[in-house]
Amino acid sequence: NRTVLGQNLRFDESLFTFWEDVYLSYEAKNHGFKLSRTDLIQFKHGGGKTTKKDMRYTSYYYQRNRLRVAPKMTKQKWRKYLSQVNISVDIILQLLRKIISGDWKRGKSLLLALYH
């Protein structure tokens, strides 16, 4: 819709993949657009062919973007901080599980997600 596209919505291209749709929806809602669901339109996605095999997607991009986007979606500073802490702790717990299981490559991707 031209009305939606004409708005100054912030689409964060640096996210590359994962969570960019969540953030764009958040921005649209903040610009006064009503978001709703419909069963009249269906999108079929044969996804997972690349993302399930490549840990950059499943571990790095997903967790990095989760850590970047979720805190932006609250206005109160203490909630932003709490969101960052909660997500970071969750990523650290996942990292520890990967280290214990010997999955060093995925552990490395999780560690990079915390610091990028």
C-alpha cells in the first residue's frame, strides 16, 4: 500500500534476516497503522533449506537480532535494560549447553551474537 510505503518507517537493513519483520511491524504500529491477522491471505514458505544447515542463521543472526530488536520495542529504560539482560542470560545458557555437549561451532556463533 502506497500509504504505508510513504511513511518514514525505519527498516533496519543491518539486521539482514530474522527479526526485521518484527521491528517493521512495531514501527508501523507506532506510526498509527492497525495490524491484524487474516486467514484470507496465505503465504507459503519452503524455508529452512539454508537456515537450518547454517549456524550463522540459526545461532548468530537470530540471537544477535533478538538482542538488538527486543529492547527497542519498549519505551521505559529499565525495561530495555531488563530485556537485554534476560536475552543475554538466555543466550549464555544456550552457549553453556553447547559447550557441555561439545558443539563448539554453534557455541562460537552464540558467543559472537552476544558481542556483535
